Amino acid sequence: MDDLFGSAHELEQSHIQEGARDGKRDGMRLGLAEGRALGLQKGYEIGMEVGHYAGCVRMWRALQQQQPGSIPAKVERSIAAMEECLLQYPLYQPQDEELHELLEQLRGKYKTVLAGLGLSAADYGSSSSSIAGDGGGSSSSAATAGGGKQPVSLAF
């Protein structure tokens, strides 16, 4: 009688071990695929955000050349700080520890520049509202968002 239960127990244990091996193998395969897809998505989102900031800096520099004095000195320093962060940003080293810290600095400087120009992320369109982390932007005017300042003319 003991042998009968012993054999059944051994059979059950072998099935449990086989199932564990199969589950581990399948989990590794699926986890790798899901991780790769998530990494690709997040990398794309971060790339879009950093590209947005780089484009804004280029635009502000072009504005500054065409309309000297249109950007206050304090805002100019923030733009220069954004440029420095962009130059240091590890685009091709996604595992660099500084990546998230520099991204947070870029976000902060971006918001500082917008406020200094009397603008809000909503003034830059809906896509930059989510980029700046405003949570969708507000419906208030640019003058209100800038603390009563008149927004800088961005006409080229």
C-alpha cells in the first residue's frame, strides 16, 4: 500500500517539477518580449520629450538672433542651462544613471523658461502639455499663466 502512494507521490512531484521548468522557460521568453516592448515604448517617449526640448532651444536661439533683446537675461541663463543638459544627455547610453536626473533638470528648466517668457506648456500645443508634465494644460491665457507678463512674440 505504501508503494502505491509512494509511486503516485513521485509521479505528482515529477509533474510539478516539469510544470515549474516549463513555466520558468515560458515566463522568461514572455518576460523578455514584454520587457523589450516596454523598453522600446519608454525609450521612444523619452526621445520625443528630449527632442521637443532640443527643438525649443533651437527655436529660442533663432528668435534671439532675429529679435535681439526679446529674451530676458534670466531666461537666457535657463536656456543655456537647458543646452548644457542636452549636451550631457546620454542619448546612446540608456542605462546611464544620470539619464533620469538630467531629464528632471530639463523638465524644470523648460518650465522655468516658459514661465519667464510668459507662456505655459498649453501655449505650445497639446503634445507639449503632456511633455512638460502639466497634466493636460489649462484653459487660462498666456498672460495669466506667466504671472501677468505679456508673452514674448514668437513670430519669425
